[in-house]
Amino acid sequence: MITELTALTLARMQFAFTMAFHIVFPAFSIGLASYLAVLEGLWLWKKQQVYKDLFNFWKKIFAVAFGMGVVSGIVMSYQFGTNWSVFSDKAGPVIGPLMGYEVFTAFFLEAGFLGVMLFGEKRVGAGLHYVATCMVALGTLISATWILAVNSWMQTPAGYSINTKGQFVPESWMEIIFNPSFPYRFVHMVLAAYLTTAFVVGGVGAWHLLKDNKSPAARKMFSMAMWMAVIVAPLQIAAGDIHGLNTLEYQPAKIAAMEGDFETEKGSALILFGIPDDQAEITRYQIAIPNLGALILTHKRDGEIKGLKSFPKDQRPPAAIVFWSFRIMVGIGFLMLGIGLWSLMRRWQGVALYQDRWLHWASLVMLPSGFVAVLAGWTTTEVGRQPYTVYGLLTTAQSISPVAAPAVAASFLGFIIVYFFVYAAGIFYLIRLAKRPPDDAKPDLEQRPMHAAGITPGPAMAAGE
């Protein structure tokens, strides 16, 4: 089967594979770093031990997740040179500096203060340690800023000219960074990161409550996670709606694919479910609500939405993938809102928040939901941009390196084998850390990280050999 695939298809599959592994870790790290800053700030303010216990508990998990995100990001970036060298040449004058700024500002900030946050609790004052935690959290947000500036520019390019070599040359860095879709993508992604973290924290808290619903640390983390869900989920839904209006303006073909609309019409229906057929140019077996699609996208009952037939066939994204990935993302968003409202109802009943085992089980099941939603959202964004790497200007087929399919297949196969071993081990380690009682978290990572997961080293390892 692999021998029948082209180098372009294999390169796209490889990038999708490595990106899928990478994106979940920054999404988690962004939210968890901010959560750690909040926990340590509350401990300094209120001096309640439960906040310190939770900080020490989640600090270890953050360290592992951050490391896995860094490694996967480095591997992913190499592909720009190996598989996408033409893209690197054409877009490098714009993309290169932005990614360099991410390293010089965000990564150096994170790396510089991460050691203090993880190992310096007993070596620096409480105030400086808190500053280090805040700097790590700030670094994750700055990192997201630059990376989303890169991606947003590829979606809605601005502030450039094209030289005689066909390269995109910067004309205005302000227009490049703050391109038309950047503010919407940035807000949408940061809120997604906070929701992802909230449901991981809530799921872990629910698991510990199912074991012991009297645990102060389990109660506190679950309560904080549910507050985040009930506050941020509605904000994310509103941000998604505004982002959709921006996408309608600048990428109408993507919107048509998301909606499953092939015909241009006024007062278009909202297709809840269906099976888009690109060949027949129709969405089969529709379950739709009349006029609601136009109302949501244009805020007018009789608003006009362009269908995919309005665009040449070679300029359309694959509708079925975008249609379903979008619905997975939105569906999970409303489930998150439902969990948040459920928890809010239980708060009104006092201790019922910690006694409702059905809520705890539902929160545990929803633990990975943020990661799934992030992957679905990324799929919607990137597949919906096809057939372009730089929207409307540089196609994916024009961006690939002059490399043979067997070479790409060999590296892709190597990635699959290594990733499944390495990341299986990393996720297993994270699960062991999360299963330890949060009330028993040690104050510092003075010993080897394996102690935090309950792995006891042998005599040689204990002696430092």
C-alpha cells in the first residue's frame, strides 16, 4: 500500500502524524503552567497547605509534559527542511524570523526559569520562586503567540511582497504578526488550552474523589476545574462564533466545507449530520435545521453562504474530513459546557459536588476530551486550508521537497515505531504520577523524577551510578 502512495501524500501524512503527537503537549502545558501560577499565588496569599500540595503534585506532571512537548516540536520542525524545502525557501523570509523570535523570547524564558520552578524551592525565596513560576507560564503564552502568528499568516497572509525569486518578503512585520485571523486564532487556542487542562485536572480530581471523597486536595482540584469549565466553555463557544465570522470573510471555501454546503443559497440550513460527497457534490442523508446556518454565520436569517460549487474543484478542501472534524470539536465543546453546568447545579446543593459519583465518572470520561477537541480543531483548520500551504498563494503540491516516495516512507515508518514506544512510555509515566495521592506530594524534585511516580531505583542507581 505504501509503495502506491506519492511523496506528497506521504509527506502530508508524516507531518500530520508528528503534529498530532506534538500539539497536545503545548496545549496542556499552556494551561497547566497558568494553573501552577494560580496555585502558588493562592498558597502565598492564603497559606493553606492544600494549594501547596496541589502545586507540588502538578509540578511533576508539568515537567514531564513540557519535556515531551519540546522533543516532539524539535522533531516536527526538521521536516520543513527534509520534506518541505520549497515551502521553506518561499516562505522562509517570513516564517523563519517568527519561529526564531519564539525561541529567543518564549523558549529561553521557559528554559531559564523552569529549573528554578522545579528544583529551586529551597534555594531561593518564596517570592522569587513564584516569579519563576509566573515566567514559565508567561513563556508558554509567548510561545503560543509566535506559533499562532506563523500559522495565522499562512491562513490569512498579509504585510508581504513577492520578489523575483518567488519568495514572500516582509514589508510590514506588524501586519504579518497581527494578520486578519491572528487575534481570533490566538484567543481560540489559549481558551482551548485552558479547557484542556481544566478537564485533565477535573478528571484526575474525579478519580481521586471516587477513591476518597474526603481528600482536601482532590476536592480542591475538582472544584477549581469545574469553575474553569463553567466559565471558559461559554467564552470558547462565543470566541468560536466570532472566529467563524472571520473565517467566512477570508476563507469562505473552508466554511462551506465545515457546513457541508455545496450550493450557494440565502437562508441556508444548519446541517447537523450528513455525509458530504465531493464527487457527487452533495451532502447525503442530511439532518438540518432551516435558516439556522445563515443565522449563525451571518447573524441574518436570510444571509447568503457560498457553497463549494462556487469554487473551482482544484481549490476546494475535502469536505467530509472538515465537516466531521468540525462537528467533533463543537460537540465536545457543548459537552464541556454541560459538565460545567452540572457541577454548578451541584454547588447549589452544597457538598453534593463531592458526593455525586455520576458527575465524577462523567468528568473522568471527559478527561481526554480537550485533547480530542484540539486535534479536531487543528484538523478543521489545516485540512480546511487545502490545497494551500499559504492560502491562495502557494499550494501544498508546490511546497514539497524534490524527494522520492520511498525515502519519505522510510522516515515515516521510523517515526511511527519510535513514537509509539517513546510516547507510550511517557504517557504511562504521566498516568502513574496522576494516580499518586495529591495530599502526599513532596515539596521538591530533589530526588530523581522516578521517585515521584513510585518507581524505586536499584542500589546502583541510588548511589548515582
